[in-house]
Amino acid sequence: MTLFETTRTILTDSHFVIPLLVFCAGLALLIALH
Amino acid sequence: MIAHREILQIYRETSEMSETTATGVRAAAHIGSRHGLGVVCGLAAGVWLGAAEAPTKLVNSGLSPFAISLCMVAGVFTARWTVPTMLKGSRYVFADLAAKKHLLITAILAGMLWAVANTLTVFAIRDVGLTIAFPLWNTNSLVGLMWGRLLFGELKGASAKNIAKVVLGALAIVAAAVMLGFSTFHGNGSGTVHAGRAVSGILAALGASLLWGTMYIPYRKAYISGMNPLSFVTAFTIGELGTMVALVLALDGGTKAAVFHSPEAKHMLFWLFLGGFVWVIGDLFQQFATKYLGIGRGIPLSNTNQIWGVAWGALVFGELAHADLAHKLLVVSGSVVMILGALAVSTAVATAREHSSTNDSLVRECTRYNLDYHSVFQAYAGTGTRGEEEKRGWWDYVIVAVAAGAFLYLGVNARVPSLAIDFRWLCVLSGVLFVTAAMGGWALWKATRFS
């Protein structure tokens, strides 16, 4: 797989996207609480 | 090896299925033979993760929780290059990481989730106190159970009895952890709710639960892709350390943060590093439990750490010496509920149909990322062939010597605080740690050579 294909596959994989979104939400919450 | 009787049973069950499903079941049947190993790893993880907090009790520094977390995570990172390096040389680990490059970012993300979740608990305690915050973030194993079912098909095709055992067992362990946690809370602010901040505190605790529970997605994904837990932990600790450094720089005073300048920190680092060392061994057992049992069974079992945390606090540090009857009853009843919960989860042995859905997850990963199914399956089942890269290089010994040297240097400069310690119980519980590690390590080596 090329780098582009791998990147696209990762970014459309729920196993990666869900943890990434949860991380972003957690970081936003942390900044808001600080 | 699977016993002939089990194989016959599997073939009897698969004869009633479609050919595709049956192939999956036969392939995944080997995974089932790892149930006992997974249970041993899960329970060993509980023992070690519960003990990880003990050395940090010797730190009375006035350092911020961010700084303490950063030092402990630095200890975790350093400790990863001690004993674990000797289990599989760095050549093997880097070859494994290079073969599954797409998982690097996922493992780093898992470390980042851990660091943010851990920091959120600080805010939760500040705003609503431990009494409210602790039960909320302890539900993380239930979040993991949900992701395991939704994303990896765990418990899919399981018998109603097994589903009940896993779900009720996990609930019992969460309830017991809360009871045991309450037994150690005293009036010193543990139940303080700051007016106007209750909502933000509850959000922080729920956020920590969600982040920790979601962190198990990368764990499971790595193993159904054939990654070795030692490789995963390597990338995980980088994500953890990088995020903690960033959080201290952003939220705890930047480069002027006390942790970087306080002369006192040097004398306490050893205890935090020691906590990190114990944590990384516990985490490795947890990783192997997740690999061989899945999230739904592995995480609740390793969350029995609360019982060992209370044992260290009560027996070694005398934390329950002045506890009233209600607190002592909480300890006894919490321990009983936790043991029953662990018993329920550990006896829920997956059937052939459940193994089939595990195999479907493996096939999904192989198709999606163009991985070789047979090598992924062998790695997942812990039966992969041993290659040249497993041999340790001379640099591995240098890495271990440098990491051990760091511990030695900090140990020489450590200051032992004047804290009442029961040395008899310290020896007993340290003995339990070593026996558990020896048994778990031997079982893993014998069955999988730490694969």
C-alpha cells in the first residue's frame, strides 16, 4: 500500500477515528476546565 | 495445544455451520486454548497495577499532580527499556513496528488518551471530590466492554450464560472497586463539592472514563493485527510521555514548572520511577490479557487492581488503622464482590461461535490493511515462528544497562521519608508480586515465548 492509501485507510477506519474524536473531545474539555 | 476432546467438540459444533464460518471457527479454535493464559495475565495485571501506587505514597513533595504524573510516566518510559527489553530484543520490536506501520499512530494515540484521562481525574477531584469522581471514572471497563462488542464483535455468538457472566462480572468488579475506594476515603476533602463546579467536575470524571474506556480500542486493534504487546507498549509510552510533557508545559507553568527546577524533585524521583516500573509490568500483563481474552474479559480482570491497592495501603501503610466498622465492612464486602466478579468473568470461556466472530475481526484487519492472514493469525494465537530478529543485539544490553543505571542513580539519591511502614507485610506483598510475575511470565514464555 502507498503512503496515501494507508493514510486514507487509517482516516476512514472507525478503530482510529473514534479514539481520535474522543481524544479531541477530552483535550477540549481539559482546556475548558483549566 | 488443544486437547483432542476440545477439537472434537469444535468440529461437532462447526459441522452445523456454513463452510466459511466453519473455517473461521477451526482457525480461531486455537485462540480458545489461550483462555487460561489470558486469565492468569489479567489477574497478574491486577496484582501489579494495584502495587504501582505504593511507591508514590512515599512522595510528599508539594509537587502538582501534573508533575507527579509526568515523573511517573517518565519512569514508565525508562522501565520499558529494562526487563521488557530482555524478553524480546529491540531488533524484534522495531521489526514488528515496521511491519505494521499503520498501528504506530494508533498506539501513540492510546498513550495520549491515557495522559489526558489521567489529567482529567485531577480536575474531577478538584471540583466534585473523590467520592463522586471515583465511581464515575471507574466505569471505564464498561465503556471498553461496549466498544469490544460494537467494534470487535466480542461476545457475538456467545451463550446467554457467558454474556451474563461477563457483563455481571464486570459490573460486580466496578461496584467492588467503588466500595474498596470508599473504604480509603476520609474526611480530608474527598467528598468536597465546590459550588458552581459540580457539572464541570462530573464532566471531567465522565470524560476520564470515556477516554480510558476508548483507549482499549487501540489495544485490541493492535492484537487482532498480529502486533506484539511489547511493541505496542513501546509506542504507547512515547505517546504517554510526549502528551504529559505537553500538558505540563501548557497547563502547569511551562518551562518554569517546579518539576523542572525543584531540587526536592531529585530526591523523590526514584519512588515515582519505581511506581512507573511496577506499572509497566502490570500494563504488559494487561496487554497480554487483552490479547488473549479480549477487552470484555481482560480489562475487568485487570481492574481487580483496586483490591491490591487497598491491601498495600491497609497492610503496609496502616491506612485503615483508625477505620470505623463501616469502612472495614466496605473492605470485606468489596473484596468478596470483587472475587465473585473475577470468578464469573474468568469462567466465561468463549465458545466456537464466539471465536468465529474474533476470526472475522482478524479477516477484516487483513483485508483492510493488506496483511498476510496466516502470519497475523499465528502472531495473534502466539504460535509465530521464531526468526533471527528475536536474538538480542549487544546494544540491547547497553540499553538495559543505561535504563538500570538511571534507576540506580535515582535510588542512590532517593530520600526515604519518615513514614510508618509495616516491613513484614511489605515482604509478604512483595513476595506476592514476584511469585505472580514468575508464574505469569513462565506461563507466557512456555505457551507463546512472549508473542
